[in-house]
Amino acid sequence: MVKEECKALLDALNKVTACYRHMVLTIGGTSDSQNLREELKKTRQKAQELAVANRNKLTTVLKDKTVSKEDKAEFERLWVIFSTCLEILEIDMRRALELGHEFPLNVPKKHLIQTGMSGGTSGVAARAMSVQNMKYEAEHNIDVVDLKDLENEINQVGEMMYEMEMKVNVPQWTVEAKQDPGAELKSTISVGASSIGMISVEENKSFCDISKVLAGIIFTAVLIIAIVLAVCVVKLS
């Protein structure tokens, strides 16, 4: 039960973090707006809430001495994935801070870059956070105020990562992966290759069948011509 809860929390964190990265890449582009900055704020705050929940769950379990060796190995694997996800979130938050300073919304003369990405981002954020409708009633200087909050939140995430290392020491090189690197891709390729192989075999079979039929027709025609020629020779002689 606890293992499933940890996996569910980690899966939610992965989705929200991926959503946040997607939106960070649109800062300064044609999709940048006040709504985007508010979506970024809500999404990263949601990610931090999930991160705290993940940390508390996994810390409690990994400190429990009654956990079996197999379960502990699985929780350590989840811990490594969680730590990596948190590092990615911190990197994206720093990137959002830099881009926010480079492209402030309150400076009309500051031209936005043409990234080629366009369209709204509310749908992506809503799906990631399971929110039907995301409405924003932000102030006009949301980007200025938010950048100050973002700096504080980056420090909080850094402190969380430091505390995690102090409370639970799980070196990444000691955790074994369940699958070989690229196993999922290899399995997909093998499935595709096997299906292609089956198709090619069927095509070869059908081709062989057609070849046999043609050979039979040609042999019959040659035999008939030979018989007719033989009859003609007999009659003429």
C-alpha cells in the first residue's frame, strides 16, 4: 500500500515537473503572457507540494528498520528517481528566473524572441494538475513580484535537497535499475522488427506461391506446344 502511494506521488511529480519544463521553454516567446507567468507560478508550487509529500513518505519508509530487504531496495530506487526529478525542477526554476529577468513583461520595448512555439499553455497545466479550468486574476506586475518569490523558492528547494542527503544517504551508484538502459526502446524495436519479419515472411510465402503457379503454367504451355509440334511432324512425314 505504501509502495503504491509513493509510486503515485512520484508519477504525479514527474508529470507536473515535465509540464513546468514545457512552459519554461515558452518564456520570451510568442506564447509569453501574464497568464503564462501565473501558470508557471501555480505549476511550480504544485510541484513543490508534491515534492514535500514525496520526501516525507520516502524518508519515513527508508528510516523504518522493519522494512524487508526487497522493499527497501525498491524504495531506494524510488528515492533516486525522486532526487533526480527534484534536481531537474531546480534547474528549470533557475532557468525560469534567468529568462524572467531577460524578458520582463512590464517593459514594452523589450522584444520577445521568436521561438516558433505558439498557442495557449493553460490546457497543459490543467491536465498536469488535474484542474478543469484555470482562471487567473493576477496583478499587472506579476512577473516582477513572482521573480522575488521564485528566488526564495529556489533556495527552499536547494535546502530540501540538502536536508534529504543528510537524513537519508542513498548513493545513486548503489541502486540497481530494474531494466537495462534503453530496455523499453529495445522492446519496442524488437516488437516492430518481429511484426515486420512476419509481414516479410507472409510476403515471401505469397510470392513463392505465385512463382509456383507461373512455373506450372509455363511448363504446361511448353508441354502442349511440344505435343502439337510432335503431332504436326508425324502428320507431315
